[in-house]
Amino acid sequence: MADLRNTFVGIESPNPFWLASAPPTDKAYNVERAFKAGWGGVVWKTLGEDGPPVVNVNGPRYGAIWGADRRLLGLNNIELITDRDLYTNLREMKQVKMNWPDRALIASIMVPCEEESWKAILPLVEETGADGIELNFGCPHGMSERGMGAAVGQVPAYIEMVVRWCKQYTRMPVITKLTPNITDIRHPARAAKAGGTDAVSLINTINSITSVNLDTFAPEPSIDGKGSHGGYCGPAVKPIALNMVAEIARDPETRGLPISGIGGITTWRDAAEFLVLGAGNVQVCTAAMTYGFKIVQEMITGLSTWMDAKGHRTLDDITGRAIPNVSDWQYLNLNYVAKARIDQDSCIKCGRCHIACEDTSHQAITQVVDGVRHFEVMEDECVGCNLCVNVCPVQDCITMVALPPGTLDERTGKVVDPAYANWTTHPNNPMSRQAAE
């Protein structure tokens, strides 16, 4: 069996699946249930400083986006950090860590951007026996208006400053949680590294309004007739998260910086994609809120089974394996040619491929009526865009077939040049010439 044991910045857990800082990790009761279900670690819901209590809304806190089958695709929340007393949280964290010494327990922290505030809370957290801290520089609503969360995460200089304070005042590993609400994720990651962070985690939620009630004209969720922007998460944000993780993993200035991947992870396959793009472990929230804590058992079994089938013995065998294949556009092989093929035995004759191609693409799929309705790809018109593959409701009915070098491309009337098999280093590629110079 594949070994899923995970070591992340020196923090050990029996598997790479952690619960992210969120409502599922707000109290000992939830965290105990999570550990019993099999989660390898948790990031406790974000703690604030000892002072006036945080007050959450007493009404709807979530907006949602659903697929046609009512499957939850995205969740928007307007909830703030924990509204429970700091010392209650600290006491429960200490007890949970004593009960589950083999599980990772991370304290998420958000206090004002002042050195004394961080200096005061860090020893209190350290005394609980927590394995590390996560600096919440990501929350885009509520707390950001108070100069915390994303308000810090959007200013690299602030990130570096606070990380330096934390590295000065605690022995615990520091994980810096980054906001996606920024133009270039590499800049805050570089700042965190410059400050001495042990790792980064990303992405936090995306600033959003998911819907508007067209009877009351208020954003959802509505509180007494008004709504607010909130944080968007769930399966819909996974592509954004994967890209940002990959950007940090392949950036020369942050390459090698440990990454905890977050964003829309629902299945073992989602987790594997984050791992091969450079994440050292993954954090999950929306999937647990949708399906319950036991979903981790499917993730563990699925990841282990896939690794066994592929001959991967440990997580180190797969971590970062996809990074060399993430390229800037200009390095793609422009002489690679692929064409669509329709399996007539699998085709249900719905015509979605035809109408999508006819109306919005390259008029490369024709409807043939010769006693039996069917659809065919006209290779001389097909540019290999694969829109038809993505709109087809039957998996693997339409596939993309690569033409080997030396094959005539009927669309251009040219032969696919075997010498262009590696366009990245081909002398006709201006970017390869520039790199050589």
C-alpha cells in the first residue's frame, strides 16, 4: 500500500488531508469528530486578539451556486473569524492536541497589523502545544474592512513585516495564508519568503457576490434587506487555486517554498492535482461542509489506490511532478497538431458538438443524413480546439488524436515537420533564440 504519511515543514500527520480554518474547525467537538473520521490535521478557525468579542450575523451566512443537478459548485460566506472567547479556544486546542498527538493542529491567527498584538498572542498559542501557526492574510470580507485579512495580504510589505514579527516571537513553524484577491500571487509569496515564512497556504476565498434576489433587489445572503460581498470557495475556485499554486511552485524566487494547497478540493483526484503541482499537503473545507467529515475516507482510499496502481510509494514520489510541464504560452509547440474523432458507437446523436462547432467555432462537424442521423468531423476544417469534447455529454465519445510528425495537415496543406517536435528549443522559435542569447 502507498504510504500517505506526511511531513510538512516538520509537522507530521498520518495523511496529507487537513481541514482548513473555517466553521468545521471552530470548536473541540467538531475537531474531535474530524480526527475520528480520519483527517490528518486541522487548522483551527481563526483566532483574534483578547478584547471586544467578534460578532457574527444572526442570519443567513452563505450564498451558493449550483449545477443543473443541484450539486453545490460554489459557496459564498460572510462569516467572520471565531466569535468564541480566545481563552476558550486555547483551552480546547490544548486538550485536543493532548488527545490526538499524532494529528497536526495548526492555529490560524488574525490580529491588528501591530507588533504588540502579534507579540501578545503568540505565546498564548504556543502554550497549547499547537504544531504551527497560519497567518490569515486572506479573508476578503468583514475583517479586511478593519485593516486585517486581505487588507494585509494585498500589501507585500505588510506581509513581510508581520512574518518577521512572528518568526521573532515564536518557535512554531509559520505558514502564511495568501489572498487570491490580487493581480500577481507571486509578489505576496515572495514577500512571505523574504520575511522568513516556513510555508505558504493558498488560496483563501475570492471576493464575490454570488447572486441577487430579484424580488428584494438585495445580494444573497440577505440580512434584513441588505447583503455584502463575501468569500467564494468550493469546486468552482479550483482552477484559480491550481494556477496560483503552480505560479509559486515554478517561480525562481519562491521555488522550493513549501505550499499547502487549498481551493475546491472535493475528491482524491483534486488533491492529487494540487500535490503534483507542488503542494506538500492540502486543506479542505467546502467538501466537508457539503458531505460531512467522512468524505476524507474516500480521499484517502482513492489517493492510495491511484498511487499503488501507478507505482508511487510515497507522497514524495508525486509532489511537484507536473511543475516541469507547466509552461508559458510562448513555449508551446505550435506545430503540434491534433484532430477530433467521434466514436459512432458511443454517439447518442444529440448534435451538441455540431451546433457548438457550427455556431461558435470552425464549422468542422457536419450533420450527415443518409437514412441515419450522425455527425462527422471534417479534418480540413478542424483546428483541434476540443470544444466538441467538452460539450459532448458522453465521456470519451469524442477524443483528440495527435497527428505524428510528417503527417499532412489537411487544414493548412502542410506537413507536420518532424524537426519541430520540440518547439521549445527549435531555432525558428524566437523565444528559444532569445534564451540562447
